[in-house]
Amino acid sequence: MDNLSMVRKIMTEFAYSTGLSSSEISPRRYLWTDAFAVCNFLELYRLLGDEAWLRSALDLVDQVHQVLGRHRNDDPRSGWISNLSEEEGARHPTIGGLRIGKEMSERSSSEPFDERMEWERDGQYYHYLTKWMLALNRTSRSTGDSIFNIWAIELAKTAHDAFVYTLHPGVKRMHWKMNIDLSSPLVASMGQHDPLDGLITYKELQATALELFETPDSSLEYEIEDMELLCKGQIWSTRDPLGIGGLLGDAYRALQLNMTKSIVETELLDDLLESSLAGLNAISDDRFWELPAGYRLPFRELGMTTGLHAVDRMKQLITNNPGLFSGDDQICARIERLEHYVHLTRIIEEFWLEPGHEETGTWKEHQDINSIMLATSLVPDGYLKWQV
């Protein structure tokens, strides 16, 4: 089965099994997975021209808002988590943020913190919210409808106001996880790449608003300034394959932004490429891709391969636009060094496409996110390319 046919199969099964295309199944929504799924549906629409895939993307956006933009069924609270009326909430479904979609309810203020259990509890993650902003922005660019970009910007402003705080004058910090109504942090520490995700995503949202829609109240300059401050002096390098993939994806997104008036500093771009190289050099000693399936985490590996697909795209973008970084040979040199790792995409994708590996515990335990990340890696442009 070719890659495109496999992605069609994955996305059709996902839509049915999570209650998107079947009224007989209760919706099972999870914000990270659904953000990538929207991008995959939009990419299938772009590649095949079948409006059924666009309808799936739009239906998923609506269902995410209806499920994760509202309080849980086991919560004594009800309605939109923004506390808006039904009518106003429908007009501004992201303005209160969006729940993660974990099976367990959020930790109450009277319960002690348990690091292991916190992973299983609901709340709001900043890095999940930025992924949803990205998915909404991709939807606006695919449809030409400004409402999705507007919702993304409303979500950006809400998330920024809740997660970013002033530690002392001139020093900003971020919380990693907030409770559902965004009134207090559940995990106060800052995610390593959260400021970076915020900076690149805010710039994309604002660039889209100005380029396509000239939307009133679209400015994110204040939030962008905060993120630029938060990014100063940060260490991005990581041994986590998913984190490495994120760095590569952000580097490609930054390059695309530099095609517009929304410039990302060359110093930051160079840092992202160097940090990606450091991470890939480190994990090359581990050679996790040679381990049996039961000892591996598919979605983290496939996040890395999605990012590795950006390497050739970055090289092509620079080749096609020779004046973009003229005189900056270091960036080109780093991309050439990154090319030495691109072959891992084929090795890892083929491993997880091999019949039988989807029967392992590590695949079944996170089947939705594993299958969606495999689909994203096989047709990555829906996620990686912000300019259609």
C-alpha cells in the first residue's frame, strides 16, 4: 500500500473510532492528536481535491470546540469553560481555552500533587493550545475563511494571559499546566520549548491575519515581545525524539516566516538548527530505531521523522530564494549536516508500517496519537507548511 492510501485508511479509521464520523460512538477528543488530525485531513483535501476530507477537518474543529471547549460530563460545572452564554460561546469557542481531553478529571486544590498521576489528569497544556492554534490557522489558509484565524488569535491571547507571568521586573516565566478554568497552575514549571512554540505560532497567526484578511484586533505584538524575551538565553537541545522533531519543524516554520514581513531572527534560526543537530548526534549513539517495537514509543519517533521531513524542504526553500539568507553560510552548512539524518525517516516509517507492530502494547496503549503521527509523517506538508 502506498503512503497516500495508508494515510487515507488511517484517517478514515480514526474518524470512525473516535466518534467523528459515527453517531453511534461517543466522541473521544484529545487536543494534541486532533490538532495533527485536522492538518492531515486538510492535506488529503489538498492532494486529492475531495471535499469530503475538508468536511472532516471542519467537523473535527467543531467537535473539538464542542467537547474540549466545555466542561467535562463528570464536572459539577456545565457549559462553555469561558463562562459565556451558549450563543456567545459558540461565537468565541476558544476564548476560554481548551481542555487537554485526559480521561481523569483535573486535580482539585485539596488533593496532593502526584507527578505520575498528573500526566493522566485533565487541565490545559500551553503546548497543546499552540498546536490547536496552528491547526486553526491552517484551516483558515485552506478555506480562505478568517473565522478560524480569529479563533486562533483569541486562543493565543487567552493562553498567553493565563500561562505567562512576571517573575520580577524584566523577567517573564510560564506555567506548564493550568487548571481547566485557567485560574491557577497545576504544574508551575516551564516547558522547555513552550516559549519557542508560542513565538513561532503567534507570528504565523499575525502574518496570516495581515496577509489574507486584514482582520481588526489581530495584533499579537505584545505577546510576541513577551515570547522573544522568554526565548532569550534558552537552551533548546534535547534527546527527546519528539522534541527534536519540534525544533526542526519550528526552524522550517521560521524560514517560511522570513518570506514575509514577520522576520524571525537569524540567530534564533541558527540556534534551532544547531540544537537539532546536537540532539540527533546524541540519540545516534542510542540507536533506538534498532530496538524491538515493545521497547519504543511510536508517536515520539514519528514526531521526529515529521521534523526530519522539513530538512529537504528548508534546503529547497533557500535554493529557490537565494537572497533570503545570502552571506549566511552557517545556516546552509547546518542544513547540509542535518541531511545525514534524513534517512532515519524511511527506517522508522517502514518499521511502524510493518504488519504486526501495531499489535504491540506500546502501539495499542496510545493508538490514536500513534496512528495520527504516522499519517502526519507520511504526508507532512499539512502540518509543516503554513503557506498553502
